Amino acid sequence: MGIFTIILPEIFLFLSSTLLLMVGLFYRRINIINLLTFLLIIFTAVLVIYQPSSFGFNNSFVNDEFSKTIKVLILIGSASTLLMFSSSRRKLNIDIYEFPILISFASLGMMVMVSSNDLLAMFIGLELQSLSLYVLASLNRNSLQSSESGIKYFILGALSSGLLLFGVSYIYGFTGNTNFSLISATYDKDSLGLLIGIVFVCSGLAFKVSAVPFHMWTPDVYQGAPTPVTGFFALAPKVAAVALFLRFLYSSFGETAADWQQIIIFLSIASMIFAAFAAIAQSNIKRLMAYSSIGHIGYILIGMACFNFEGVQSLIIYLIIYLVMNVSVFSFILMMKRKDEYCENIDDLSGLYRHNPFYAILIALSMFSLAGIPPLAGFFGKFYIFMSAIKNDLYLLAVVGIVASVVSAFYYLRIVKIIYFDEPSEKFDEFNSSSLNLIFFISSGIVILFFVYPSPILNIGNYAAKTFF
Amino acid sequence: MIHSIVLLPLFGFVISCLFSFFKSDQTIDRITQIVTSLFISISAILSFYLFVINLSDPQVYKFTLFTWITSGDLSVNWSLYIDAVTRVMLVVITSVSALVHIYSIGYMSHDDSKPRFMGYLSLFTFAMIMLVTADNFLQLFFGWEGVGLASYLLIGFWYKKPSANAAAIKAFIVNRVGDFGLALGIFTIYMVFGSIDYQVVFENAEKFNETNFNFIGYDINAITLICFLLFIGAMGKSAQLFLHTWLPDAMEGPTPVSALIHAATMVTAGVFLVVRCSPLFDLSVEASSFVTLVGASTAFFAATIGLVQNDIKRVIAYSTCSQLGYMFFAAGLGAYGAAMFHLFTHAFFKALLFLGAGSVIHSVHEEQDIRKMGGIYIFTPLTHAMMVVGTISLMGFPFTSGFYSKDAIIEAAYLSDAMFSNYAYFLGTLGVVMTSFYSWRLMFLTFNGNTRMEEQKFREVHESPYVMLIPLFILAIGALSFGYIFKSYFIGGASVEFWDHSIAIHHHEHHHIPFLIYYLPAMLGILGFIIAWYMYLKNTKLPAAVASLNEPLYKFLLNKWYFDELYQYVFVIPARGIGKFFWKIIDGYFIDGFGPNGIASMVLKISEKARSIQTGFIYHYAFSILIGLSFLITYFIFVI
């Protein structure tokens, strides 16, 4: 039994999801299935929190402060997605009971990713997650867009998995090991072959976090996939992939940090700048959020490039704030309905201020926060990231980051301008979904009031960052 | 007591500011007029009391209110420093200001924004008091700029009149030239002395007598440089030659303003500055000679222009300019007491003349051209009488105030053997004839002879109300008697005790002044009167004949020696050209084009490009991934 306590939450999630899949076959009450999945995800999160730090399976699976923090974040993201799903499933033509099950399998894959300390475990987790996501993206089979986005994601995902595996084989070939700890103990620093392996693996992972130039799938998939799925994409997989990326580089290749830092810096700068400019020309809000998430990945990669305690700490803080802001925005997007039809264009927001001043101010504040305007949470996220960059003499990253956030302020503020100053369009339907309202108010409350009592989130960052330094 | 002298005008200003936010109506106007006038009157009475009790047994009062700036070695306090010079200034400022406040109740009775007017007047008074009660150069500068601001606001008080706005801006800009000199002077003082406190500076002045200071590449004696720079400031504020052009235009403001600011008080700030810094000016022969030269030239130059002007207020304005020249050359010759004495008496008779002119303008329905007046003394006997008092005092008729003070200056020029003293004596004496001539010309054209007004209007001429006349009576008392009463304190036997080291006093051995020289100015004044009488009452065709005989000279004088035109070509047009160049080419084309607008349009272009990369074709996406990968690998192969 002893060894199984290490993966107790994962086993619990796997068994119960499988069971729910069976139940669902005969008992097609999607509400109930969804609720049960929600509860079991919450219960898994509790299990994760109370799990002792440990490792096992030949040191290929670890539970430490970092993995526990990230897992809880992932599970929160998944749980929010289920709430979004429950309110929109009928209208969006995704009224099938597999949705919650797929979410929980994806979560399981991500949990394995986060805990993996071995190239193979990493790949298993990654693929379990990716397969679930491919299906989720094309869930609305009747929609051309949804199917197209699923296909695109699948093909490009397969390509990136191939690159990743190729890199893994290089690394194995040049070190003779697959375990992160053993790799770091044995590898030859000057080996170019190993470096090429790292580049390949990084490319594969950069695809998962959607860093430029491996980001191309993101806008299409975000726009095409059903909105709750898009929300899920923005929330959980990003967090998991960032965590895996970080553990892969930090645990196995801490000694050659100077080399792979170049890769991360390149990805970071490219993502920040490209996202800032490309987003300006968008008119669909989901597509806009895709570019926004690419940009945020750029900032997160700054924290990763720092390779020290402050860097990881600021990265964790940024991830948490990013998650909260996205929950707020996506729960609102799901409330944008007119005559029971979903609106996705930015211009549809015009006149929101006239009809719903309260929601207007909350969404405007969320936008200000995404743009990084004090004293909202988004500002502090960026602030800690830039501070750690400057402490580590990564001035270029800090300067580019600030310039990019100035440019990106344009498209966030444009939304505020449309809400407040444009000629009002028709009124939205009543915002009466209680589950969406719940997560919208909680998340925007955190965004707005973060500065009043920031220490819990800062402490979490502190707690998680201890793992590596 | 001293605090209330200073603070009452400030309260008056604040209260009328608050009231000016209300919709103007009878009660509010009345309240602000009464409150501000009352406050200033109390202030004036207290100042006069303070002046009188310290006549023979002077004291120096010094209060530090609070620290203003502390920065490194620089430490500046807000303080009230009251010695003899300040007391004289306080009497002049507060009493003239109080009378002008009261006078304005009548003069501005048809105006729509009375609280604003009264507020500006009080603001001016407060700033002027701050200027004279300073114990350091920075507070002086604060007051200096404060009066400049109030002057600007008041000249442009009728802001709907374009000419008033233009005049206000002109006054402000010309003063800026002087203020720049003053600021540089203060900086130099700080660099040389390490302090800007009067006490420190004046006590240590002699130590730095030999110090040289590098200024734009030249080694100049530090004290001389400081005095030059301070005097440039004084020239601006006191409208001396080259920086005088704003003063006549400033007559666009309401007449009480001209009386208060542009005759009695603010324009004398320059004289005050020179007298205040007399320990410094005394050490620099060069600077003092320069002061004499400029003062004497202005005294003559402004008088010549005054001869031919036709606007009642402009004549008096040039007269002011000229009289300020007298004060300066007295100061330049070291006769600081005489300069202050003339400042003191001039304030009363010039304010009297201006307020009298205001009363005339009020009587003849806002007409200012003296060629369109004449013969109105029948209707305005009291105003006429008061103007006569002011005029005889200005021309220096024996035993009036102007007689004592102007004589003292001309005597000082006669006795002095400093550089330019003969020049000053000659021009000053010549100026006396002209002063008398243009003053009486003004009087005769306005009040006597046959009227040149339209009959309808002429019949409607009326005497001004008593609220305007009573201030005239009070000023007339000053214009007649103050010279006699205070001459021994200012320049006579009691002067050493009276000034109590607040100014530098020179003890000439008492030369005997020939009787003829002593009474020469008075006689020349009478000569001027006779010429004016002959030309404008007796033989009224003569002026036109003289003018046509000396056509170029007449034009030259009428156009004020073409100073405005000269400045237009030398400064204004090139400055406008440079401004246009920077506006259109540098800012509009280069900075906006490549800066905000350029970047903004570039961002849009880039974002269009970035969007077009997103083709939707899956092989493009895969291509992008592979390009990124190969870029990274290539990079590492070549770098490592």
C-alpha cells in the first residue's frame, strides 16, 4: 500500500472518473454526472493538499510543495470549467456527459505531468492530457469551426509530440538516463547533442504553453472550440505545461542554465511582442483572449528565465493571478447572450455601461488588471516578474516586457472604451446564471481586492518556490 | 500688529475670491467691496502708525513665520523684516492701496465682476507687502513675481478687449526679461555668498569686493555683476529705458489699477530693490554709474515722449516713467535717501493725478483723448482742483511735496562728482521744464479753453461721486504737505537716525548751494507752465505750427522713438519665425510624425501584418513551428 499513497489522488481521480464513465452510460443525467465530477475534483484537491511530500517509482514521480501547489491550481481551473459547462451546455450543443469525464481525465494527465520526474512519466502525462484536449476541442461535432479546431490541434499536437520525443531520445542517447535527477548528475556540459535534445524538448513544450513561434494553433483553437473548452484551455493546461517546462529545465539542466536561458528569453520576447501587436487587430473576444494568453505566457517565461528563487516565486504568483483573471473574463464571456444567442464580438459589449453598470465596472476592472494597471492584481503579477528580472540583470526582458505591456494596454483599454463610450447596442439577456455569477464575482473580487490582503498568494508563491532553491 | 498689516490683504483676497464664485448681485458686490476696503484701510492705518512711532527712535522688527525651503546649504524662511525702508514702502503701499480700493467702489460701479476686481487688488497689495517685508532675496522674488501676476491680471481685467489682453501679455513678457536678470542676480548672490539672506549678504559684501566671477566667459567683479543683474530686474519692473515699452500699454487696465500699480507702488519696486541693495551698489562704481546713466536717460527720454501724447493716461504714464528715472539716477549717485523721498512723495501726487484722470474719464463718458476734451472745469470743479494740486506737486512748485524731493535729487546730481553726474544734472534739469510743460498741457487741454467735445456729450459732463473724490482729497493732502513734514527725516538732519543703517548714507561736506541753483528747478517749472499756457490757451494755433515745422521730430516723439517698431523687427518677428519653425517643422513634422502619430500608425501596420501571418492553413502553422526549431538549433550551433 505504501507506494500507492504517493499517487493516491491520481488513483482516486482515475478510478472514480472511470466509474462515472460507466454510470453515465446508463444513467444519462448530465447534471448529476457534472456535479459528481465537480465534487470528486474538489475532493482530489483536498487529497493533494493533505498529501505528504514524497517520491517513488524509482524516483520518477515526486510530490513536493511545487507540484502540490500547481495541482491545486489545475484542479481549481477544472472545477471552474465544470461550472461554466453546466450553464452553457445545452445552448452550445455540447450537452453530452463525456465532457466532465474528459475534463477529469485531462486533469489527471496534468497531475501526472506536474509530478513527473522522468522523461517517460512526463510523456505519459502529456499525452493523456493532450488526447483529452483534442477531443474536447472538437466536442461540438456539428460545428465546422469546432471540428476544424480539433483537427488542427491534433495534427500540430502530434507534430510537437514528435519533436518532443525526438528530443527525449537525444537526451537519453547522450546521457543514458531518463530520470531528471540522474540526468543532472551525469550529463556532459559541453555536449552539443544534448543541447539539441534540449532544444527539441523545449520546442515540444513551447507548443503546449503556446509560446511564439509555436503558438499558431492557439487563436484558431480558442475561437473554434466551445467557450467552456476555451476557458479550460486558458486555465489548466497552460499552468500544467508551464510547471512541467520549469521542472524539466530546473531539475535536469540546472548546470547549463546559461544555455537554455537563451531559449526561454527568445520565446519570452517573441511571445510578448507578437501577442501585443497581433491582438490589436482582433475583433473576436475569444481570439483576443488567445493572444492575451500568449502574451501572458511571455511574462511567465521571464520568471522562468530568471532561474532563482524570486523568479519561481513571481512565476507562481503570476500563474495564480493569471488563472483568476481568466476565470473572471471567461465566465463573463459565457454570460454575453442576446436573445439566447452567444455573442463573441468585442463590439457587442458596447453600451454595457448603460444597461448593467455594475457588471461594466467589474469587467472594466478586469481589463485594467490584464493590462497591468495598479492597484489591481495584474499589476502586482507583472511587478514581481519585472522585479525579479531586474534583480537578475535581465534588463532586456524587463524593458521589452514593459514596452509590450504598454502596447497591449491598447486592446484592453479599447474594450473599456467600447463598454463606456461607444454607441450602445442592444441589451444583453439577464445575467441570471448563478454558477457563472458565483465564479465571476469571486474571481473579479480577488482581482480587485488583491492589494488589500496580498499575503496569502505571496505565501503560496514562497511555499512553492522553496522546492527548487 | 505687523502680522495683520500683512495678512489682512490676503484675507481680503481670499474672501473676494470665494465671493466671486457666487452669482454676482448687489449684496455680494457690496460685501466684498466693503470687506476688502476695510481690511486694507486697517492695514494702512496700522502701517502709518508703525511709521510714525518709529520716526525718531527707529527699531527693526523681525519675525520668522516658518521655514520655506531647506535644501542642502540653502535655507529660506518666510519672514517679516521691517526696517525704515520697509516702513516707508508699507505706508506708500497700504495707504495708496486703501484709497484705490475705496475709489474703485465708485469707479467700477458699472462693472459686472466687482468681487474679482477687488480680489485682484487685494492680491496685489499682499504680494507687494511680501516683496517689501522680505528678509531674503527669494521671498522678495516671490513678491516680485506675485505683483507681476497681479499686474497681468489687472491689465487684462477687461479680458474681452483684445487690446487689453495684448497689453497684459506684453507687460508680462517684457517683465520676464527683467525677472530673468533678477533671478540670475539671486543665483549669483547665492554662489558668491552662499546665502540669500539680506543680513549675511550685506554684512559680508566688503569681503567679496575683490572677488571675480566668471560670467559667460568674462571675469567680472562679483559685486558689479550682481548689481548689474539685479538692476536689469529693476529696469523691467520700473519700466526703465529699453524695458519701458510695457508701461504705456498697461494703461489698458482700469484707471485705479494704473494709479495703484503702474504709478504708485509696483513700478517703484525696482527703486526699492536698488535702495535695499545699497550696500552692494555702493561697492560697485561701474554698476552705480550704469544706474545713473539709465535713470537719467529715461527721465529725459520719457519726458520727451510725454510732450506730444494725446491719451490722458499715457501722458501720465510717461511722466511716471520719467519720474522713476529721477529716482534711479538719485540712487545711482548714492543719494538713496533722496530716491526714497521722491518715491514717497511721487506715490501720492502721481496716484492723485491718475485717480483724478480716472475721475475725468468717468465724467466725460470713458473718453481718454485730451484733444476731445476741454473746458470741463465748470462741471468738475473739485476734480479740477485736485488735479491742479497734483500737477503743481509734480512740477515741483515751491513748498509742495514734489518740490522738496525733486530738488533733493537735482541737488544731489549737482553736488556729486561721480561718473555721469553732470549728464544726470543736465538731463534732469531739462526734464523739469518738460515735466511742467506736458503736465500743464494736459491740464489746459482737459479742463480749460473751448471745449472740443460734442455738444450733447459736453452737457452731460458731471462731477464724480464723493466715494471717488474723498480719496483725492486725502492724496492731495499728501501731495501738498508730506514733503515739508518728512523732509528732515528722509534727507535732512534727522536722516541718519531715521534710516538707522537700513540704507547707505553718504555725508557730503555741506557745500553751499548757490541760491540760483537751489531755485532753478522751481523757476524752470514755472517756465514750463508759461510755455504751456502760451501755446495751449493764448495762441492755440502755435502747437500745430510747431509740429508741422518739426514734422520728423514730432513724428519721432509721437511714435515713442519707434521703440515698439524696433522691438517688433528685432525680437518679435524673428521669435515668431523661430516659434513657427519649431511648431510646424520640428514638433509637427518630426516629433509628432515620428513620435506619437508615427508610432501609433506603425503599431497598426505591424498588427495588420501579425494578423495576416495567421492564415488558417495548417501547413503554415507547422512551418512556423519548424522555423522556430531550426532557428534555435542554428543559433546554438553557431554560438557554442
